[in-house]
Amino acid sequence: MAGTLGSDEARSIHEAHPPIDLHADTLMWSRWTGYDLHKKHEPPLPMAAFGGHVDLPRMRDGGMAAQFFGLVSLPLADRVKGMARIVHEQIDALESQIAKKPGALRLVRKAAEIKLSNTTGEMGALLGIEGAHALEGDLDNVAIFSRRGVRYIGLLHFSANEAGFPAYGKGRSDTAGLTPWGHELVQACEQNDVLVDLSHVNKAGFLDACRMARKPPIVSHTGVLGAFEHWRNIDDEQLRAVADKGGVVGVIFCPRFVGGDGLAPVIKHLKHIVDVIGEDAPALGSDWDGFIVPTKELKDPRGLPLLTDAMLAAGFSRKAVGKILHDNVMRVLHDA
């Protein structure tokens, strides 16, 4: 049941289509500081907090079904050993949180497991690696991480790695596509039921991955250039490439990337995606706890009913809102 924010209609939609967010970096804080997912937090600096956004009480208040937790390992790393260990330690942190309070949080991998966790009152936790440098050039790590519950791997973060080149950052290239190893990585992900995440990938590599994809790719947290001009955002050709393979695009909640604070810029990005590729593609990709200052109404999961109300006010149908909040991600998890 959603909390006090938002209308009765928004809360009823959340009951039927509980939100799933594609990207929050909370486990980074759990590994570093022992951040407790079971405790309700208030960011110490409300107007400038870049962490402390996600915890189970506030996820419940927002009516959520599940959260994808990004696994971060030195985004500017350049073939540094120890990156895989950092990811394993974040997974260890999640497992410790699950064991701390049985029946509150469950590691899930499949759409059916999310449904089951919701019927038992547990919040679903999914895992995604941000940047293939965490694999340390070893494709065997894809299977290893898959066995530990990782459900997506982002090919790039803020530095070039064995797979390709970032849209921005160290080793950036605007023309080079995926490397041969990057092509092998896409294949290895699909063979191990791991989604390919195209956040932070340069356009050439992005389109390469979509062309060879046999399963739906995702963009876990991004804005779109058709709504706001920024290096972080993807264009309509990229949107169509993802949609052609049945994928989803998670809209980020960061004012820097969506073009201003407030709900209206976030709605503008969601609407542009719907206008270009239809209502089966947009999703939520907050980037909470990822060194961003989020849109004020979406400073934590409690604000999600406000986003739902804003979508309804902007003319989105209840069906479209349900897809954006929940159904589109569930479909991709099932199809992949």
C-alpha cells in the first residue's frame, strides 16, 4: 500500500502495478558505510543529498514491488584488478541485509519471483552491474555473477573497457563500436539470461549491441535527447533500436539530465519515448543513491505516487501508467 503522498487513484494503480525501478546504487553505500536498508532514513541535506534515497520503509510507502540495485566498481577504472571483488562485496552486503530480517527482502531474478515476493509481503531486490570493467576481461565472470543473482550488465560506465567506449568519460570515442570482446560479452549475457544494459555506452556501440541482440536490451537509467539536449541522453534512433528488440528505457530522475527540477521534465522524457516508440518501452530508472541530487518530488520512493498523478494529469492512460511503472519491466524479465 502506498503512503500518504499522491491521490487515491495513484495508490490504486500502484496496488495493481507496483513500481519497479531499474537503477539505484544503494548497495555501494551499504558496502562502504553499513547503510541499513531496513531503517527509514532522511537525507541529512535535503536540498543537496546525493545518497540516502532508498530503504525498505520508503519503498513500501511508495508502493514499490522491487528495486534493481546497481553494483558499482570505480567508474573511472582502467583495467584495474579487484573490480570483481568489489561487486561480490556489494552482493554480500545485500545477502547480509536479507538475512538480517527474514521475510522483508528477497533476492529475485524472474518476473514470477517478483509476483511471489509481493504476495508474501517481501520487497524484491534485483542486481545489475554498472560497467563491464567489473568482469576484469574474463567472460567466465558473466556466469559467476549470474549464479549470484545478477540480472543485467551495463557494458560501459565512465571509462573505456574491453567491451567498448563510453558516451562520456575516459577513453571516449564517438565513432568506435563494440570491440570483438564486447560482441562476445553480449552473447555471453544472453546465454546466461543476463540483460544487456546500454546506459553510458557511446552511440556506435549502443547500435552495435542492438543489431546483434537476440533478447531485449535495456537502458536502465537515461534521459532522451528529444526532450533535453545533454551528452547523457540518447536519441530517437537509439530509442527505435531498443524498441525493435522489445527492450525498455528507464528515465532518470536527475534534473541535470532531464532539463530541470520538478515532475514536468521527467514527464516530458516519458512522453517523448511514448510518442516515438510507444507505451511498451518507457520505465523508471531513478539513479537514486548514485551521486545525483534527484528531482525534489522524487527524492526517494515515497514520491512515486506523485509521479503517477503527474502522468495521469499529462494525459497518460491508466494502462500506459501501469506499463511504465511495472508491466514493461516484467515483460522484459519474462522474455529474457
